[in-house]
Amino acid sequence: MMSHLRSGRLPDSAVRQESLRSLNLELVFRHIVTADRPISRTELANATGLTRPTITRIVEELLTGRLITESAVTHNGRAGRPRVGLTLSKTGPAGLGLDIRADGLAACVVDLTGTVRQLSFHPAPRSDAPTVLADLASMARAAVAAVAAELTVVNATLAVPGPVRDGVVQSAPALGWRCVDAAGPLRNRLGLPVTVDNEANLAALGEMYAGGPTDTSFVYVSGGLDIGAGIVLEGQLMRGTRGWSGELGHVSVHPDGEPCPCGSRGCLQTYASLSTILGEESAPADVTPDAVIINRAETGAPLTLAALERAGTALGIALSSMLNILDVNTVLLGGSFSLLSSWIIDIVKAEMDRRVLTASWAPIAIRPAVLGPDAAVIGAALTSIDEIRQHPTSWLARQTAGTA
Amino acid sequence: MMSHLRSGRLPDSAVRQESLRSLNLELVFRHIVTADRPISRTELANATGLTRPTITRIVEELLTGRLITESAVTHNGRAGRPRVGLTLSKTGPAGLGLDIRADGLAACVVDLTGTVRQLSFHPAPRSDAPTVLADLASMARAAVAAVAAELTVVNATLAVPGPVRDGVVQSAPALGWRCVDAAGPLRNRLGLPVTVDNEANLAALGEMYAGGPTDTSFVYVSGGLDIGAGIVLEGQLMRGTRGWSGELGHVSVHPDGEPCPCGSRGCLQTYASLSTILGEESAPADVTPDAVIINRAETGAPLTLAALERAGTALGIALSSMLNILDVNTVLLGGSFSLLSSWIIDIVKAEMDRRVLTASWAPIAIRPAVLGPDAAVIGAALTSIDEIRQHPTSWLARQTAGTA
């Protein structure tokens, strides 16, 4: 017996009148979200097949809920009445993104259009988890306050460098964290729903939003003290069964290589993490490891150049395994790898061309990520606001409850 | 700007009356498909929230279209009228599966309930592609004829050991194929729609249907002359961007290892394919390589036992990379690996426990696949019939057109 079908796109119970209303409201809203310019009520009626009275009612609901605004009157170049265009509101709900990096804390607020309205970074020495979370909450409150005149922050997403389960960071060696509840303390301090996710996943989402419609399937690899990857397939983040996908740093490059703190040997991490590339000479306290490596590479320091070559080769080998498994042919180098890309990108590409089975008839593209080190915090903020973009009716219901 | 949202579950245009009818028919049909016993009209009305007249109309349509049947009268144990139960039809549409293996050809027909109604295997010496496809078409016609009194075969799915694009097998070294159109010749000979897919993908689907609801996320690894893998995440086959995911055989185990015909070095293939395990002593012509290896291993032949240990270790290393990347914690050993599992399973498990980052807090399960070498052909047939289970209205429309 076939005991379970592939899940279809059908609703689980009959489509009734009220869910039909919600579906149609979400349909209209989605047309406004994806339009690349202000869209008129007539255009909405044509695009959706809904009647003018229905469009009028839905548009009124969206305007009242501060999800959309009417733009200045526009002319369509032909004779006749000028049209009023509808666009996403820049003064309605907003999403908060937070990021804990090895060298500091970041916060970001985006509005419903996905525009960054607030972005801040504070260098912070490595500290214990309660201190880090308290500092992050202060930054978050400042960011929310800074936009409060125009925007209502509705929820927050936190990026951390490691696998997460139910808001608890399972393991983040770069922070020295093991089983730390990050969602709880932030939720209590901010009074907002808080989601915690892997920084590579969120950075991949940030890159997808920034990259435009050409990049719907790619692997984003994040270099740094830890190495992680975010996987986007046809515009969807592939999180794995528990959100722990993309642990590229622990893919074996040489199975009998150096021991890794994870308990295995020869992990990519042991060849291509920032501390390995940096080598035994430690960096001065006031300069980031990336900056030290770039400075040494630019002056032609042979040990650094050799370390970059080893890192690039190992990264190419591990990425080849990933591409053979996933069937994706675009790679974005993010985090520290984006800063170091001019030294490693050709080496990585050469390994992939040799090791990916399909490369001979389906070329692989590799390039530095566009958002640089802010990809994860921007991706986190966009994830927060995307919740409203996907489910405008939940926001409208909250608005109604709030004013009732 | 967020230029593309994650694709939602919304339809692309307004929900109208006729699509509402289709949605509700598919909803009712889905309840009958997923029920584990005959289900009455009253139960359908309660489960779906649809009215009795609507249920009556839809059930009539499904009965006329031979998608469901009324089972014998059943009593529900209480007083009152006996109920008539509705179940999937065993005399309606059927799906055909075909499989080209290194040692022969297979065909399978399943009915709408997923029950295998016809399964045949013909040993066949390796031959050129046109001959293989002609032989396969003869087998397929015989299988269709054998069930014709009760079942109407509506479409066919072919399993091949290699990546496929638009019905064209890109590369199948085990068959000596490169860029072979497999769909066209079969479609012409059979007069049926034909889909071609990777055998590991289809075998994974077969295992999912056979395994019951516990296995909704797993990796199926298929051993043989070539090694491939099928990835199932939450009940969905992960095909990759072009259907070429799961090329586990070409994941690097030792990057400087032996050359692989693919052009790389140290691929899993060079450690764990049947011909590598078999070694230089060739097998007698009338015995399969698996049988030779099992016979030698059972008699304690040291070279064979050492080869199995090397193969198991390499498989464990490559699977660890896969699990670190995908975040899945169930592995099914299929194809030859299922026959050899008693020699390799502990070795594979030990490597994964050491090399998968999350293994220390989320245990990995590994076991032989249940369908054995028939997994791919059964999965192919189930894929064919699943098209009707997902889209009953398309079958009904064809029926109406055929009888008009």
C-alpha cells in the first residue's frame, strides 16, 4: 500500500466562504508585493480575475491595516483618467534582524518593501552568553526606538553561527556556546516573538533577496572562525529535517587529516577556517583576522599565500561533494571568503570543475556574495518581515484585536 | 528590495466556482486515498466539512471514473443502518514501471491502491541502446496485456542508472550510455506518456511507499556497478535543480586517490562499486557479481573481506558528508549494499557516528532497504500511478473525452 502521498497543495478541509476571502486578500496582496511599480485597482482586477467591488473592499482593508499606501497620481500616457497606484507601505509593520558574530553584534530593521531602514554594528569582545544576549537586547531596543515614529517592529530573527533547535543554540564553537537558550531571554527582554536560526541560512536568504530573480538555486558558503553553508533551491531555503543542513565545515576533506574539535578528522574547518589561514602568528587585538590575512597576502607573505591555496583547494573539494549531492550549479562565497575571494576563487573553481560529475556539460558559476558581512543580519530582518508578507491576514487580525 | 517571495501555497488567480469543484473533488479523493479502511459518505462529509449532496455528487463522479469502488456492506458495531464503505479501485487506472539494470530488464504494474499486480525480470546481456529499448518495449507491452482485463495502464516511468534531462540519459557508465534519448523510442512503441528518471530517486520513492509513515526523511544509497543516492525530505523526493542530485558515487573520499572514469580522483565509486569490491578476479559469466562477493565473504576469503572493509569505510565517509550537508539521520542501504549489509553496516555506522557533527546528540539510524533490487521498478510504477492519485481530475477529463 502507498501509505502516504506526496503532500499536495490542497487545503486540509473544504474551501469555505471565509477562507476564500482570506485567499483572495492574500492573492491581491501578493500581486502588490511582486509588482515592480505601483499597480492600479483596475490592473489588480485584471490580474486576479476578481470583481471591482471585491478589489475595492480588499484594498480598503489593506490600506487600513497599513500594509499598502496609495502613491501619487500617475498618468498612463493615454487619454482618460489618471490612475492611483498602490504600493507596499513604508510606514507599517517592520522586521528586526539580529546577528551574533565572532567580533561583534549587529541589528537591522527592514520595512515591508524589504528596504533596510536601520543597520548598526557594535564591536564586542567575546563574552559569556547572558552578557551577549543582554547587550544584544539593548541594541535591539535602540533599533526599534529609532524607527518607532514610522514603523512597528512585529517580530525578530536572530542569526547564530551553529545549529539551533527550538530557539536553543546546540553548538557554536566560535562563541564557545553549547546548548544556550537564545530565544527565551531575548523574547522576555523585547516583548516580541523571536526566532533563532543558523547564520548561513539567514545570509543565504539575504543574498537571495538581494540577488534578484536570477539566483533561485545556489549554495552560500560562509567563511569565518566557523564555516557554514546555506542552501537555496528554487527560491526556498533547504533547512534539512531539523534545520541543521549545510554543515560544510565538517565535511571530510582528507579523512585522515588533522583532528577537528568536533571529534572527526580532516574536516574542511581544519583547512579553511580563519584561524587556520591565520596560522600560528596571532593577529593584533585591534585588527580583525580577515584584515591581517588580506594585509599579509597583499604584501606577498609566502606562508599566508600557501595557507590560502590550501584553504581554497580544501573548500573546492568540500563544495564539489556538496554540488554532487545537491545538484546546484551556483556558489556564492560569503563572510570572510567574500573578502578573500580574489586569492581563492580560481582555486575553488578548478577543483569543482574537476570533481563535479555534471560540470563537463553544465558549467558551475562561483562569485563573491553581494551583501558581505551584513548578509546574515539583513537576511534575518527580511525573514522577520517575510512572515507578514506571507500571511498579511495574521497581521490584520492582530491590528483589529489591538484597536478593539 | 525583496524581489521574490518564497512561493506560497496560493493559487495564481482567483478561486472560482469550477476550480472550487476540482479542489473539493481532490479533497474527497485524498481522504479516500489516505484512509486505512473503507470510508463512508457520512465520514467523508464529517472529515471534509462538505455537504451531503456535494459528497454524493463527487462520489458518483469518482465511481463512474473507476477511481473508487463500493466495498461490501459493513456494520459499525452499533444499532442502525449498515454503511457502505468506499475504497480505491483495483480495476481502474494503473501505472507502469520499467528498469534497466546492469544485468537485465524489469517491468512492474501497480494499481491505484499501490499494490503490485505484475512484476517481471528478464536477464539480458549488455547491448546497444536501441536493442535494449526495443526489448524493454516488448516486456512493457506484455505487462500491459497481462493486466488489460482489469486495469488500464495510463503512463510509464523508466529507471536508469544515471542523470537524465528531458527524457535523455546524460551519462550511464554502467550501461555504456551517453546522451541516449530513452523516452522517445518507448513513447512511440507504447503509445503512452513516458517519464525517465534516475534509478536511485525512484528506488527511494519505492522505499518511502513501502516503509510506511515512519520514514519521511532519509537517504537511500544504491550500490552496484554505479553508486547513486535518492534523497527524501519530509516525504518529498529532493531532485535538485535539474534532477541530478545524489551523485554520491562521485563524492571525493580521498582527494588524491585512484583516478575515476569521471575525470576526478578518489571518488566513492573507486572504493565501493561492485567491480572494485570484486577485484581483479572476474566473476563467472552466469553468476551475478553480488553472488560471487557474498560467496567469497561467507567462505572468509581475506581479499574480499578487506575489500568490503575498505568499501564500508569509504561509504561511511561519503555518507557523513551527505548527512552533514542535508541534515537527515536515516540511511537505507539499497541495491547491492542491501545484499552486502551484514559485512558493511557496522563499519559505515562507525564512520558516520564519528564524522557527522550532530550525531553526538541526534543518533543516526542505518538499515538495509526493504524492497531489495526491485525498489527502483516498483518506485517507477508507483510514480506513474501517483500522477493519477495527485490529479484525479485529469484522469476523469480523459475518461469523459474518451467516451464522448
